[in-house]
Amino acid sequence: MNEAKSAETGAVNPHGHGRASDWIERHLIGATPGGTVIDVACGAGRHLRRALALGHPVVGLDRDVSGLADLAGEAGVEIVAHDIEAEGGLALPLQGRRFAGVIVTNYLFRPLFPVLRDLVAEDGMLLYETFARGQGRHGKPSKPAFLLEPNELLSPALIEGLVVIAFEQGELPADLTMTRNAKIVQRICAVGPKHPWVEAAPRPIGFR
């Protein structure tokens, strides 16, 4: 688990569930009903738990899956212990599957970008939110390796072939964070070319 992940989850309770990010809440409703959602570097699984509550089968993938112990054996839950950053770790043990929703929060490993893009089904969505440059003023993470550069989530390595529905970067106020500390973030919602939000049923601008 890198500094970016532990900075958010460890400050509360390493086995606590916590509330979902407002960004995930806002956009996850657009995932194909009943489609499988994967939470990458999921920690204790606060976002896969939210997806599960919305009726989605879920996959939780992390190096340490102890925070998901209470979900082991539950219907609709698949737990995958895998170290993405180990040698050969980018070859995820998912047998070429693609997902209705791909969620990543508070985790940054840049070589993973094209892998994440390829996990998104043609009618699926990518929801990504993590710390960005300037976060050091609020505490950890502070190392550049764990902080996005301006507009970095718009990199073709991550979103080529996807359609950007929403993108934000800036300071998230304390009342919208799990740790009750303000943080500097960058976040994106991008969907596959056959997702309804592209053309059939565009997402209303300003929708909350």
C-alpha cells in the first residue's frame, strides 16, 4: 500500500468502512444496472460496499485484503489479493474481464493507467479520484510520486478511447473528506463509447 492510499484510510481506522467519496456517489449511479464493479486498491472496500448496496456484483483487488474479511463468501463479492506494484503485478489476475465500473481512489501507480483503461467495458465507466500537487500543505501524501500533476488524469494513457463526462481538480473541503481534513484532489469520470451518457441519455450538467 503506497503513501497515497494509507494517508486516507489509516487516519480513521484501517479496518473501518468509511463513507463513499462524493465523486463516487455522484457518478456510480450511471453504472450499468447489475453490471460488475471493480474497486482497485480497495483497502477496506468503502466503495465496493457502496456498489454492492446499489445492486452490483463487486470485485475488490488489493495487496492486503484483510479489510474485506467480513465480506468473504458473501454473494456477489469477489476478493482478489494481488500486489500491483510487484514485478509482473500489472498482469492482473482477471482473465481479460471488463467491467461496468472501475473505481480507483487515493491510489496512484502511473504504469497502471493503460491497464485501468482496458478494464472499462464499452458501456462501462472509470471513476478515479486521488491526491494532486499541492496536497503537501494539508499533510500526507507529500511525495511527488503519489501526487498527480495538473491535468494528469486526462492523459491518453488513461482515457484514450473513453469519453470524459466530468473532470475536476482543486481543494476538497474538510466536510467532504473521510478524514475531515481538506485535501487537494484531481478526479475524473470517463465512460466507454457505448455508455448511454455519451449520446442516448446524456448526463444533465450540474446534476448532483
